[in-house]
Amino acid sequence: MTSRLIAIGDIHGCANALDVLLALILPQTGDRIVTLGDYVDRGPDSKGVIDRLIALRETCEVIAIQGNHEEMMLEVLRGDTPHDSWVQFGGVATLDSYGFIGSLDILPPEHVEFFDSMVDHYESDEHFFVHANYDPARSLEDQEIYQLRWQKLTEVVPPPHPNGKKAVVGHTHDPEFEIFDVGHLICLDTYCYGGGWLSALDVNSGRIWQADMEGEQRIREAASPK
Ligand SMILES: [Mn+2]
């Protein structure tokens, strides 16, 4: 049995859906889990999501990619930027989950460590993982932050990257809650906080696990085994 390399789409504070999803996946030693970013904002328990991802590191390798929402949050919490746009994009729910009472010094040290550990991209032999999008004219090391963290697939679906690997992304939620797959790119943001699914994909087997905010769950095997 080949080892599992599992990508998880945008969680956005949906800690309960993450619990159900992880109970389906049953992470074990040797698994690699790549979380695609946007752990915080919009949903009810951003702090709980970070707690769970930190705990998950006791069991398996967790590679956490930074989303645009972590970028917005950290810029505000570090005092680099006014809070207006972050609050507008769901930051109030995050502040609530951390028990905000007026001081922006809300992150426990282990959360600071988690956010410091985030990366912009990850790759395996056949796949690469980024939060939002990519520029096919640039290597993964040389991407612009705008493409990596902000550019929606509704703006542009890029052609295949010359590295020949399949892109695994989040960020552009599907209003119909479906996984978007164009062959060279797959998007796992199935809009959990908006009533859809939190989705996970084992890129090696094609198996898909999904959970929602109400605790519904489903597992789909790959249509055609690799
Ligand atoms: Mn995003």
C-alpha cells in the first residue's frame, strides 16, 4: 500500500466539520496531510481549527500552506495594516473565537509557532499544492504572492505548469459545493462555511472524504484507480 498524501481544502473556522473529516480519514503515522490554507475567518471556531491542526502533528506530518486569510489576520495582529479589510472578510469570527476583548495580542505561543510554520507551496513527485493559483511562467519558488494567495480561478484557470505536475488548490469556492477538476488542476474548496463540504483528497489513491457543518459525511472512491 502506498503511503497517503492527503490534501484538505479551506476550513474557515469549521472545526466541527474538521473533526468529522479527521474521524473519517483516521490519520496515522506515515501519512502526510497538506492543508491548503484559509484555516481562519468566516466560520465559528478558527481557534479550534488551529488547535486541532497543532494536535494532528502528534500523529502525522502536517504541511500547512498559508492562505490569504492568514495573511490578512497576521498583518493586522502584527500591527502592519489597518483592520478594515480583514474585519470585512470575516475576521470578527476569528477574533471572537480567540476571546478578543480589546487587545490584539490574542495568539497563544503555539499558535504563533503554527502560523510561522506555514509555507507557500509544497510538492510531491506528481503534484504541487498552493492556496489559490499559480503563474505557469514562473517556477514554484518564484511565484508572486498575488497568484499564490489571492487570484481566483474565476479570474483565470491557468494552463498546466511546465513542471508537469497536477496542481491541488483551494481558495475559489464552488457555489454548488463540487470539487472542480480540469485534469491538470483540482480545487478542493467546496464551501464548507457556506453550507457545502469540507473536502479531503488522497492524491495517491484518488479517495475523497467529505464532512459538513451538520456532521454529514461521505466517502468517494476514485472513479478510475490510478
Ligand atoms: Mn483564500
